[in-house]
Amino acid sequence: MIEVGENPLEEGLTLRRKPDPCVLVIFGASGDLTHKKLMPALYALMVRRLLPDRLTIVGVARSEADDDAFRSDMKEAVKKYGRDEFRDDIWDEFAANMHYVATDFSDQSGEDKLEQLLEELDTQNNLGGDRLYYLAVPPVAYPTIVDALGKRRSSAKGWARVIVEKPFGHDLQSARSLNALLQQYFAEDEIFRIDHYLGKETV
């Protein structure tokens, strides 16, 4: 009879390293992308315990709201669009570190308001200055936001990542221009680009 031992290749397959604690800033937090995709996906990661410890989420949009209204709105979005069973205990833990900033980011005071909140949360939650910026906004807003974020990087600590969502330019020249702006402030391994699939207009 052949004795079957443990497969050494299976070691570590079930272990997943959690990302570092950070602030996730979602620009366009009142839009469809955040409601239908981002927040349900984040909740799904929470259910599976794959989110960073002390993850802090800051929604940024022009719509007037406060932290409680934002949490309530996102709760309804997760219930409506999420694929996982909704559990109040998981949601309460997830939503405890959700915040909202109502501002037009083209306004200097809006930039200052957001930065002040980020610094407070960073100290309060011991996040090490690590920040992930998700641009779920119309393409026309990309340059303003990227330029404002980039100019504040010199005084920032920790790592930064920027995710640019749909679409990455409307032609080759505009894509190159956006790329050049991003690379003024962010290294290539700090930039994540998401674009619509090829042939979307045809479909």
C-alpha cells in the first residue's frame, strides 16, 4: 500500500497577505460606478477578510451629504447590487471607517478640506501616510484631480497609488497627454489604468 503524505506544493496556497493599512479615496463617490461596482466589491472583500486592517474609505463628490448619509447610501447600494448575503454585523464593521467630503475638487478650498481630513484620519488610525486614489469621475476631471494630488506629494509620507477609470483618453493623443500628466507625479508602478473593452461603441 502506498502511503500518501502531504503535498509540499500546497503549503501557503491558502495564505493571502493583506495589503497595508491605508486610506482609499474615491473621487466620484456619488456616481453609478461607486454604487454598482466599487462598494459591492469592497464589501465582498470585507466578507472574505481580504481588506487591509484599519482600511479607511473617504468618498469625495459634489453632492451635499455627510458621513452618515454616505454610509446609508452605500449600504443601500451594497444591498441592491452586492452578490454576497448582506450581514449587518459585517457592514457595521466595514462602515465604521467610512467618511465623506462634499466638494468641487476644482476649488482650492476643496483640496484643503480633503487633505486636512486625510491627515486627521492618518494620525487617528495609524495609517502611515499610505493612500490609494480611485478616479471614478468623468475624464474631463482627471487633469484637475491628478495635478492637485501630485502637487501635494512632496510633503506626503507613505506610498501612493492612483487608479484611473473609464476611459483612458478618447484618442491616442489625449491618452498620451493624460499619461504624461500622471507620470509627472507618479511612478509607473503607482499607476493603474482601467479602460473600456475594445469595440464598446460597436457593441
